[in-house]
Amino acid sequence: MKKLFFIALLFSQVIFYSCSDEASITNCDTSKDEVEIIAEKLAAVIEEYHPTTAAVYTFDEQSNEWVSEIACNGYKLEPPFILVCGEYYNLKYLVKYSISGNLKLYFNY
């Protein structure tokens, strides 16, 4: 019985140690889903760079390229969506983003 208790204690320590590493925190935090993690990362980038405009691009499979949908001043992060120019876009479909003076969001629906 003591062996079983010791093994369980050791196993819990291994799990705790591996989840305390900052690089693996997204893999160990089971309370957050993928969209929440994306929203947090996007919010951190927005907070750091303070872009004033946002542009949304969607992937057009017929032409096999990114097409600009909309661009304007102002956006609002409302997880699981981002509001850009009065249109809501689901962060679940966000493929990538970049900031080069403005916030560029790339969605693949």
C-alpha cells in the first residue's frame, strides 16, 4: 500500500512539474479552450502594439490567395469573436495575424 501511495505521489509531482513550465502551460491548462488561448494571445499583442486600424483578410480558394474583406479604424475583441467595422469574426477561424502599423487578421472559413 505504501508503494502505491508513493507512486501516486511521484506521478502527481511529475505532472505538476511539467505543467509549471511556461512553454507547456497551454497544453496543461484544461480549463481553457483553443479560442480562449487565441484571444489571450491576440489581446496581449494588441496591448503591446496598440494598433489603431484593423484589416480582415479571408482566403479565396478559387484564386488561392488572401483577399481583403474590410479595413477601418477601430475593432473590439469580444471572445470568441472580434468586431471589425461592425462585423463579427469568429476567432476559431483565425489562421494568423500580424501587426505592421495596423492589425491584419487572416481568417479561413
